[in-house]
Amino acid sequence: MKRNRLEELRIRMNALILNNDPQLICNFTAHMYGVSKFCTLLALKRKLNPELAATCGMLHDIYYMTGGNSEEHALIR
């Protein structure tokens, strides 16, 4: 059975974040999939592309999850 694009992204994202300690892995996956689900629900409500919204939700913190600096993460200026 061929995987869809979103499932392929999930596999790749899981592989990226598994290089961290167990607590961070738990935090990252809970946050990533929670945001992805929320983005999907918003897209459905607004009659937009749910796959694209879920993808954006999964990728929104990729820099931080792969070891980037998070000191000013989510800082509003």
C-alpha cells in the first residue's frame, strides 16, 4: 500500500526528532501533532486544504526540534 504525503512527512519528522533525549521526544511529538491537528481543524472549518494545513503545523518548529536555538522562540516584538 502506498503511503500518502502526510504519512511520509510523519515518518521523516519522527526520524528527525528521535535524536533527542526521551523527555524532549515526548514534548516535541505532543506539540507537533497537537499543532498539526489544530491546523487541520481550522482548515476544515474555513474550507481550506487540510493536508497542507497539517503539514504546516508539523513543520512550524522544525528548526527548534532539530537543535536550533530556542531562546527567542515565540517571542513577539
